[in-house]
Amino acid sequence: MKDLTHEVNHLVEWLGEFGKDPEGGVTRLLYTHEWIEAQKALEKLMQDDGLTTRYDEIGNLFGRLEGSKYNDETILTGSHVDTVKNGGKLDGAYGILAGILALRYLKAKFGQPLRNLEVVSFAEEEGSRFPYAFWGSKNLVGIAKKEDVESIEDFDGVPFVDAMREAGFDFRDESKSMRNDIKGFVEIHIEQGNVLENEGKDIGVVHSIVGQRRFTVDVKGVANHAGTTPMGYRKDALFAASQMIQDIITKAKEYGDPLVATVGKIEVKPSIVNVVPGHALFTLDVRHTEKEVLIKFTDELTTIINRIATESGVETNVDMWMDEDPIPMDQQVVDAIEKQTKENGFNYKMMHSGAGHDSQIIAPVVPTAMIFVPSRGGISHNPLEYTSPEELAVGVKALINSLYALAYEE
Ligand SMILES: [Zn+2]
């Protein structure tokens, strides 16, 4: 256990050097020099461990330990190698490194598995360089399409396709059939929230990933003179918007966990000290583990907005521009992880993920589940992202046990 703590810490620090940003944290964006160097280094690390490595067409990297009996069945683990701009050392990276360590340990202790065991370093998950997320996992399951990325560019105007080809990769051959040997996927990841820390738990066994709906609410009133327009004659868009926000957030609190609703952005026009705001726009991000609740909450927030608009004499337009269903994890894989976690005496919690992960792309196709480790202060996508080496090692142990159950047992 002490060795594992040391090893996982060492590897996290090591991988964090690839894309270490002078402005802080790690910036390892898809198909950049830093990204290429990281994938190459991970490939070498896997090879040194005796794994057979290969890249798929778009740059997902796989390391494989051949199975002895069920050669057409593969258990996959891993996560994404890319980071956000000035991200931490753990988001994504930990899942790949824990996978490599788990395979190293299992091979040394138990030899060849019955089923193939593979660790993947997904090319991209964050959508941080180009306006497209989950490029790695969407290619694995065959739902990424050429036309999705053919005309997109990064902020410097570099076309996606040029960046990909320059890095030595190309589009997946969409006429070729997809892999059908993958029978299970387990992704270990930092929680990126503060639930495990607050509850004093070491491990989260994730049973679902929340669905999300995102809205832009446009409120139109009348801009007017702040001195000469009596209060009773105003159509103040900002005041109406603020009442809407107040009532929506209050309603969200009434719903309670696991519903979360966030107004993260607000714009006011003309945004001048002595003018009644004629225009206000705010965004709304709503998440829950059940689709029916998301629908019900959407109905209620629409009612709130319409009521306040009528009372205030303003016009509104509610645009729902994202509607992603909640994704349940596979019950059998969840059970396997929970059983191992319980038997080995880990202090664990069954929970949902409030953030998106590669697992939500893979789960509809392959039986999938996730393991979480605590994030200090719930901080992520930030250089301050931290999980202690001891906690990281506990996570690797939970992963080892889970992969053992899936790949070594009949
Ligand atoms: Zn991640």
C-alpha cells in the first residue's frame, strides 16, 4: 500500500510535467505538442509494463494485457489525457495512471487475466481547444462524425482537421464496423465536488451521471431615463430578470438534492448607471439524475418566468439549447464495484456524478460504471485541484479489485 501511494503520486507529478503551464497548472490541449509528448510518454510507460500498445486512427492510445481464455472479451479502464486551460494534474490523468498501475499490479500478482484487460488514454474529453467535447470516447463507440469537426477551428483559427493531421492522426474509417469485444468499462476519476470530503468517505461508487438542460432567458423591457420615469411607469428588464432568478433558485432549493440549478451569466443593456435597463439576458443550467424531474422543473421555471413577465409588463424568450438525458451506469458493473469495495473494507458512498465524463458516452453501448476519489474543497479545472496520495492509492486499490472481479473471475 505504501508503494502504491508513492507510485501513484510519482506518476501524477510526472504526467503533470507534460503541458506544465507557466501561468499555472497544466494546459494539455488536443493535438498540441504537449499532448503528443504526453501520449508518447504514456505509450512508453505502457510498453515498459509489458502491455501491447496501439493508437486508433484519431489518437486514442490503448495498452493491452491479453486474456488467456475469453480472448474476444475485453475489460477497459482509463480516462482522458487532455486538460482544460490551466487545469489540474488529476482530472483525466489520474484515471489513465490508475489504470496503468492497476494492470501492473494485477499482472504481477495474478498473471494473465481470463479476459483481455486494456487501459485507454482518450484523446480528448474537455472541449477546451475546439468547440467539440468527447472526441475520444465518441470515436471509440462510433458516434463522432466527420462533419461534426470538419469546419471547426481553435481560438487561433487553426482548423481541427489540420491539427489532427499534423499530429499524425486522421478520421476514423466510418465504413468499418466498431469494436464489439469491449464487455465492460470502469473509469476512475476525481469527484470534482465536495461530497466525499464533507462526508468523510474514501470512495464514491457512481450509479448515474446527471442529465443537463441549459437555457438562455431573454427579457425585454423598455430602456428609459432613470430620473424622469416614475417607478410605476417602468418596464425594467433587470428587475424582472432578478425576480425570475430569485424564484427559480428558491424553487430549486425546495426540490433539494440531487437537483441543482445555476444562473452563471447575466448581461444587461444598456448597462448604464442612469438608464432603466431595457434588456436583460441570463443563462440557466439545471441538472438532475432523473429525466422526469428535469422536465417537471423546466415546466415550473417556465411558469415562473411567464408569471413574472406578465406582472412586470416585459417580454421573454426562453431558449433551451442543451437537453442531455441522465445516464444510468450498468447495474452489474456497479454491483461488482460495490461488492469489492465493501469486502475490502473501504469507506464508500453510492452517488451520482454531477459532471460529465467519458463514461456517459460509453455507457449506452458498453456496461459501464465509475469510481470517484475525494477532491479537496471540491476544486477542479484549476491548478489547486488536489487529492492526497493516500486517497489516490485507495482509489487505485478499489480499481484493482474491481478489474480483478471483471477480468479474472468466470
Ligand atoms: Zn475529466
